[in-house]
Amino acid sequence: LITDPAQAAAQAVKMAMEGKVRTLDGVEIDISVQTICCHGDTPGAEKIVRTVREALEKAGVAVKSLRDWLPAQ
């Protein structure tokens, strides 16, 4: 669980832009990212989400609500 906003933002941008994530043991693996979630009960969640969103937008990633991303039912 990442609780540092800058670290969370850096990881989110790397996941979205490069399709990579570093595991707990330091191995970088390929992933396919379509959504990023933040646990609302994490201390400082609001700051984490704000920082992640700003970093993603600055990197040119389209940030959408889940409602806008899911197909209409």
C-alpha cells in the first residue's frame, strides 16, 4: 500500500504511460492498466488522489470517472 502522494503519482504515471510496475521485491513487470483505484480509508487518501490525478493529467493521460468509462447499461 503506497501512502506517499508523490510515490503513488509516480507509480500511476509509469503504469499508465509505460505499462510497467515495480513489485515489492524490485522486479519491474509489464501490466495493462485501464483503471487506478485508491482506498478511501487510507490516511491521506484525498491528497493521494489529488496528486495522482494532477500527475496523470500533466502526463497527458485522460482521466475519466468510472461512470464515463463503463459502457451504458
